[in-house]
Amino acid sequence: MTWIIIKYLLTAAIVVLVSEMAKRSDKLGGLIAALPLVTFLTLIWLYIEHQPTEKIANHAWYTFWYVVPTLPMFLAFPILLERIGFWSAILASIAIAVICFILFSLVVRQFGVELW
């Protein structure tokens, strides 16, 4: 139980750090947020918890394929934010990400990559 609490606290601290940096500097906050911090933490937690190498490698492999179709969302959000407001832009961005993911998964399936 202690280990889970430590994981939660460290992970939460990183999220808070990113949001605090974003308040001070758009560029620095964006840079830190763009780093695959959650992925690195997950890989570290899996390694420390003695998960098989194949599981750790698969996590990194699938993370790559799941990130690619979410990128258009980051381009759309700033445009939508000014036009339709924050919550609507968030919902529209989620919809864009889901649609892009579905389309992307259909394309990469042709190359032997099964995402769902």
C-alpha cells in the first residue's frame, strides 16, 4: 500500500509541476508537457515492479502508435478555444482525437499494426 501511495504522490507532483510551470511560461510549460513524462514514469514503475521486458517494451511501442493520431487535437484546440469556449473546445478536441485514432488505426492495420 505504501508503494502505491508513493507512486501517486510522485506522479501527482509532476502534474502539479507542469501546470505551475505553464502558468509562468507558455513555452516552458508546453515543452515540459510535451515530454513523455507519464510514459517515462510508467516505464520506471513497470521496471521497478519487475514486469517482464516484453510488457515494458510493448508499452513503449503502443504509446508511440497512440500518440500519433492525437497530434491534430493539439492544433485544433487553440483555434476552437477562441471560437467555442473552453469546455466545448475540450469536448471537440476529444472527438477529433477519437476520430483521428479510428482513421489512423484503420490505416496502420494495413501495415500489420493492430491498435484495437
